[in-house]
Amino acid sequence: MMKKALTLISLLWGAGFIIAGIVMGILGYRHISYSIYFLLPFVTFGLVGVIPASLLLLMTYAKTWRGRLAWVVLYVIAITAIVESVAIWKKYYEIPRNGGPYLVFSGDPKTTMTICWAAEKAVPGKIDYVKDGESGWLHAECASAHYPKVLLEGLQPGTHYRYRVPALGNKEHSFQTAPSAPEDFSFAVYGDNRHAGFISFHQSVLRAIKREEPNYNGFRLILNSGDIVERSGTGHGWQWHSFLRDITPLASSRPYEVSLGNHEAGGSPKYYEEFFDYGVPDHWRVLDYAGVRFIALSTQDDLEPGSPQYAWLVKTLDTPPADTRFTVVTLHKPLLTYDPRERYHDPALRSLLEPLFPEKKVDIVFAGHVHAYEHHHLPAFEHVITGGGGVMLWNKPVPGPETVKTETCWHFCAVEVKGNTMSVRAIRTDCSLLDAFTITSKKI
Ligand SMILES: [Fe+2]
């Protein structure tokens, strides 16, 4: 009798949690149409149901107390081993592991390039490099660091170079310096590639960028609008390693420029600062590349009038080089979003920047933070949220008065600058077209 009752309890317990998982899964799937939102609650609730239920069942059918005890010990050992393995794996990555290289601009893009990588042992960084087509290798060094950054100076504009990082095994890579005058080129933009728990679809987005690249004669730059890791403090070193492993195939041959997001800034931005050196002490900067002025702002730092960042922004917008065709602003938090949830809205940011940007002839803004694609047409500039870089897609914006297109999907933006036009194509990870529009320069 007792055995039958316990069997019934264990079966009801297991089935109850599995049903709860199915119900939660259906609710998640209805909110965002991705099967992952069904599987996550199904698996989580399923485990909570199946593990204790199966143990109870085994104990019921074990013939002796010794047998029952053996099952309990086995379960405790198995669960402890799984939890401990994860802790050991995370601890392994607390010391940066060899990875990279990746490129950034920290000086004049026409005559410099900064080569970075991650090193298990903090030893002086060394780079061999040579102009493409020549054979006399040159050498450059930097001080000891876990994230060495070697600044190559005195390069020729618009020129291809080959380089190798002896500490990473002498594999040859290449890059191209910025041209000395405006020319046609393409770049890619996306954001919010971070993990949520242990899940990220960043690699699918990067594969799509790689597949699309030949259609654009190569992307000269990769811009990321922030949230590259879930958290950046102790216990999250593995996320930096994973991020570096993901971006290396692209970032080893062109600069990778990140606007600080709230996740890598959470707690302390020191990990972000250690990983990237854009040649300035602040989290905001400007890059003039082939007639396009790229301004990266930090929505994690004060942007109010009177703040150092605001003063810098106004001055930078007022003093573009004479040959500037377009001004592109990247920042993490958007000026506007039609995601229904209040916490994604920042009316103060919109009221601050929406009047300023037309006055200073900003052409387009790329933001993130909202895990979806939104394209808004504002009176004098385009506003794009490209927050589908690989993170879980839990935002579902609705169309608003300024919305041209919105969709919740993983994607990136391919931007082609040709003469006085800039064409933007938002592309899903299956390489289908999500949105396309062209803007014309207001400056020539
Ligand atoms: Fe964010």
C-alpha cells in the first residue's frame, strides 16, 4: 500500500513539473516565437520534477535500506560533480587564456593600427609585421600584460599589411589602413551579443556577417553597440574568453569598435578598459575613416549638458574634417523604443539628443539594449536599434509613429558608403533581408 502511494506521489510530482514546464513554455513561446523559449522552462521544470521523482521511485523499489542509501549517495555525488565541474571550468578562465588577435584603432587610422590579444602569461608583447608584397619583417613590442596591445606606427595610408603574433603561434593575419582621402567602403554594425546564462547565438550572427562580406567587398570595420558580456567581474572571465574566440576570425583583420553597454559596465568597466584601448581615457571617442565621422558615445556616463561627455560631443560635432560625408553615432541605450516595457524607455536621452543631432547634421544613430531590430525615421536622421547580435530575444517592440520596421530576430546591419549615399541593409542570420534604406549626404 505504502509502495503504491509513494509510486503515485513520485509520478505525480514528475508529471506535475513537466506539465508546468509545458505551460510555461507555451506562454514563453507565445510571447516570442522562438523554440528556445519553450525548451528553457520545459527543461528547467522537467529537471526539478524528474530528478527527485526518479530518486523516490528508485528508493521505493530498492529492496534494502543499503540499496536506498546507495541511490541517495549516487544522486548527491552526480549533482555535486555537475555543480563543481561548472565552478572549476569558470575558475579556469579567471586567468585570461591565450586568444585573439583582434584589432582596434587607438591612433590615426591612416598611419597606425593596434594589435591586441589575450595571454595566459603576462610577458612583453611582440609583433612581426610587413607591408603586403614585401619580405623584410619589422618588429614592434609593448609592455608585459595579460592583454598586450602593440601600437604599429608610421604605416602608409590605404595599404595592406601582414602580421603575426609569435606568442600565438606565428599564424599570419592581415589588415588594411584607412585611406588618406574619402573612398567607397562598407562596415558592419550589431550589438547585444552577450550570454544570458550560458546561452548566446553570437556565432550565428558572425557567420552571417562572414557569408555576406563578399557582397560588400569586405567590411572594413565592425561596430558593436554594446552588451558584449553578461557580467564582467569575478566569475565571468569565461565570457570574455568566449567573446574573444567568437570575434577573432573577423576582428583579426579589421578593427572592432565597441560602445560601452550597461552589462560590461556593470560593477566596474575596468575589464572593458583592460580589453580595449581606443587611445582615449574616456568611454567616448571619435574615428574619422574615409570621409565618415564615427562617434561612439557612452550611455553609461553622464551625457547631460555641462558634463564632460556632452561638451566633448558638441565640440566634436562642430568640428568635422572638411571631407566628412556622413556622421554616424553609436551608443548603447536608444533614444526611443516601442518595446512595451517602461524600463527600456529613456525620454530624457531622446529630449537631449533629438534636437541636437539635426542641428549638427548627424545622419544616422545605431543603438542596442533592446533585443530586437527597430528602425525609426526621425525628422532629420535615422535611428536604428540593432540589438539582435546573439543574446536571447525577450523584447518585442510594437510599431510606433516613427517606426519604419521592427522585428524580433538575430541580425546585423551591413552599411555601404558609395559617393554621397549610405545604404543600410539589416540582414537576418539566414541572410534574408530584414530592412533596407538609403540616406544621402547632407554635407556635400
Ligand atoms: Fe543593455
